[in-house]
Amino acid sequence: MDDPYVHIPVSTQGTVTGVDGAGNVMCVWDCGSSLSLAYDADRAHKIGTEDEAKVTLDRYGTKQPEKDCRCPRCGDMMWGPKARYALSRYAAITVCDRCGREEALECAGLTAARPLMKWCAIVLPSVGSGAWMR
Ligand SMILES: [Zn+2]
């Protein structure tokens, strides 16, 4: 969103409350703002399905900090360079070692998979004060 008075950080999530007469999407953002999405000017997408959550996580992956960031799956801190952690098997993003092991067990069919909709970055996007993306 490009508003001269209100800054809504990239990756902010919110809840749609309606559409006004001009076609703007009215939202309550998790950051507390109620700035509407301007039709044909702002960009947003819905996260209501596993496929939509994957799109979000893939996008987070392109902006994931190179060091000292939170695991998008569990929310734990990953200290140091992200290159020493695990690449997720479900989205193009780095996860902590524990989540990497859990994903390996899930993909081997030994444990039930955690739905992407339950990942910390999707459920609690404000955790880490925007550490999901920079
Ligand atoms: Zn984790």
C-alpha cells in the first residue's frame, strides 16, 4: 500500500470488513490501522486455503532476513545466518532445525503434516515485529 499518511508494512495481515461504494476493500489490519485497500492501486491477497498460505510463505521466503529471524513454522528464533538452517519441504522458505526434522518425519509418512494454515507466520503474523520479512 502506498499511502502518504499511514504506513502499512508489507506482510501485514488483516480482516476484510466490507467494500465501499468506490470499490475499496475495507479492512481491520492486525497493526491496528483501518486503512482501506484502494481498488486497482494496492496489492493484497486472501489467505483462506493451503494454496493461498503457500503463496504467502513463498513470498515471505523471498524477503526472509539473512540472519537472526524467526522460524515461520513455529515462531522460534533462528540465530545466526539462515543458511545453517533447513529449507522447508512445503514452501520456499527456511525453517528451524526442529521444524526441518518434523517436516522430514511428515514427508516420510511417520507423523501427520502440520497444515500451512497453522504455521506461526500465517496464524500470528505480528510475532517478531515484522521479522518474517524485511
Ligand atoms: Zn521452527
